[in-house]
Amino acid sequence: MGREIINFNKEIIFGELGSVLGAPLFAFIFSRFVENPDFISGSAVAGGIIGMAIFWIYTRIMDKGEGYSLKKLADDIKYFTPAAFIIALLFYYPTVFFVSKSFLTNNHRVLYSVIVAQVAAFLFFLTGMNIYRYFLYKVIGKKL
């Protein structure tokens, strides 16, 4: 199970890399048009979702190799996505939103605010997903 844990965490880390690129990019772009911290923080969340999804799917496919099928990817997504969505909804995105908003309302720069918020949020997400992965394997024997 050691190699699978490494790949699982690597995929999440690369997904987060996509989020780290997408969230500040969206926030920076939208900050050029509006000054509302709520809207800028919301755009950071949207950019994070888009970037994460693209990078995670790409890494998942590359990790599994040529024999990996759409059916297997769909099965992995079936188990990964609900847990990722719930953990992200409860911990990740509120952390990104509220921490970045707090920094923005205290006159910190946009990119700094979003990146600090994402680091904190990612630690919650990574921990939650690894706990979920452990229980998924112990309860139904499914390896992600």
C-alpha cells in the first residue's frame, strides 16, 4: 500500500498545485475589475476549483499508465469526488474564502492573501482525504 499512498498524495498535491495557480490568477484578474473583497475571494474559490480539477485528472491518468481506462477513472472519481467535495465544502473553501477576506480587509495584497489562505486550507484537505482513504480501504476494501 506504500506506493499507492505516495501516488494518492502526489495526485492531491498536483491538484493543489493547479488550485494554487488557478486561485490567485482568477483573484488577480477579477481584482482588476472590482474592489469588493467578497467577489475577489469568491473568484479565488472558483479559480481553485477549476485548476485543481484539471491538474488532478491529468495526474491521475498519468499515474495509472496506458492500461488505465475511462471506466476505471469514472470508478475512482465516484469514490474520490463525493469525499473531496464534502471536505472541500466544509473546510477547504471556507478557509480560502474567510482567511483571504480577512487579509484583504486588513489591506494585504491579493496574491499574498490568497496563497496564505490556500496553504492553511490545503492542510485541512490533505489530512481529511487521507483519513477518508484509510477508512474507505478498511471498511469496503477500495483503494484510491
